[in-house]
Amino acid sequence: MTYALENKRVLIVGGSSDIAAALATDLLREGVRVTLAGRDFEKTAVAAKAVGDDVRPMALDLSDEESIQAAADEARAAGGLDHLVSVATERANGPVVSAERRAVLAAFDAKVFGPILLAKHFAPVIAEEGSLLFFSGLGAWRPAPGGVVMAATNGSVSALVSALAVELAPTRVNAISPGVIATSAWNTAVPDRDLLFQRVAATAPARRVGEPSDVSAAARALLINPFITGETLHVDGGARWA
Ligand SMILES: NC(=O)c1ccc[n+]([C@@H]2O[C@H](COP(=O)([O-])OP(=O)(O)OC[C@H]3O[C@@H](n4cnc5c(N)ncnc54)[C@H](OP(=O)(O)O)[C@@H]3O)[C@@H](O)[C@H]2O)c1
């Protein structure tokens, strides 16, 4: 069975991220009709324009069910959707003894509650051969001090996609778990991003950090393969084993 992405409709939530931009750029090149969604419409519109004039911006806040429902209604009115991808994350790093409930909830909104509500409202809008794709992360499999909340959200994503794949079949549901990827998110996430990248590259079997293009290639593989569902694909250069 073959499946091409040309002319398919793909919505990517978390539109301002570098990984969303890389995926949107590659999809556009393959003839996909791409929509970028984000909680800040103006910022998302700028991100969409930077990818291409044909990319549509959409407002969608994963912490607000009404906005998720409105986005699903908009997609339905536009004729439906083939694939929904959410790369969104809200970081809540730090020692668990100083965890703040509001930050923990925001992290779960972006990665767990939001995706559950995306499934609720978008599943009826997704075409039969379509799929949902969510983002986990290495922190769930290689926990580090200060990473308790992100380990919990990222681990939940993997459990969520397997359960959704069973319930929403034949709609496919998968996850990608990136390792350290060179995105602008690291510019503020750590004191010295270059030092972190050097350390990761020295130990990971791939001997480098990842690029957004590595993640985009894996995401497109999951979107087109009709026989993969309920899976988490690790795009981490082997870092789980180092
Ligand atoms: N980069 C890495 O090394 C790495 C490693 C492991 C896992 N990952 C995973 O890969 C994905 C992409 O990573 P990235 O580095 O490109 O992320 P990023 O730059 O931090 O982007 C996160 C995106 O999520 C959006 N977002 C957060 N809360 C939202 C909400 N409530 N509603 C809608 N959008 C929301 C942000 O919107 P605003 O612009 O409005 O803030 C932003 O567009 C994430 O899921 C991340 O956990 C990345």
C-alpha cells in the first residue's frame, strides 16, 4: 500500500517552533496544504509567512478547550484534515521540591491535556487514512535531576498515543521522541547551549546533536506509513543507549 502526501492537509500545532518550521517547509515542498497553529495568532502568522505565502496561520491554545473546538470546527468547514501534528511544549524544569502547580499544569496542557482534547475534537475531522502525531522527548527515557515534570509529560505522550491508536482505529496515532535537537529553544533553556551540544555529541552514538531536518524526516515517515500506529519513534541519535 502506498500513500503520498501531495495535496494532503496537515495542521501543525506549536507553529512558532523551529521543528514545526522545518516540517512545514518540507511538507510544502512535497505539495502539502499546510496550516500552522499557535496560541499567539500574530506570532503564528509571522512564522507561517516565513515558511511560505501559502501556509495558513490559525489560532489554537492547547490550554483552552474552546479554542481547540473552534479550530476543529474551522478545519471541518474547510473540508477536513488529513494529519494533525502537535510539537507544542511548555517547559517546567527544576527541582521537584520547588515545583509550582501552575507550571506543572501548563506543561501538561501542552503535552497531555491539550493532545487529549485535540483527539477529542479533531478525530471526527481527520480523513480515514489520516493520523495524529504528538511529541514526546528523551527526558522520559533518560531522566535527569530537574526533569521530573518533563519526564512525566513526555512519558505520558507515549502511553497516550498507544491508547489513542487502539481507540481511534483506523486513524493512526504516533509519537516522536527527539533527543537534543539544535533549535532556538536551547538559546534560553540552558546557560551554555554550545557546551551542552558538545557534551551530547561526545557521547551519543550519532556523534552529533540532531537538526530539525532529522525530526522532519522522521515525522514525514510516520505520516505516510499506513502500517505504523501506536508507536513512539526515537529520533535521538541513539542517546538513550549512551
Ligand atoms: N529541541 C529539543 O532538543 C527537544 C528535545 C526533546 C524533545 N523535544 C520536543 O520536540 C518538540 C519541539 O521542540 P522545540 O524545541 O522546537 O520547541 P519550542 O521551540 O520550545 O516550541 C514549543 C512550541 O509550543 C508552543 N506552545 C506551548 N504551549 C502552547 C499552548 N498552550 N498552546 C499552543 N502552543 C503552545 C509554543 O508557542 P509560543 O511560541 O506561543 O510559546 C511553541 O510554538 C517539543 O514537544 C519538545 O518537547 C525537543
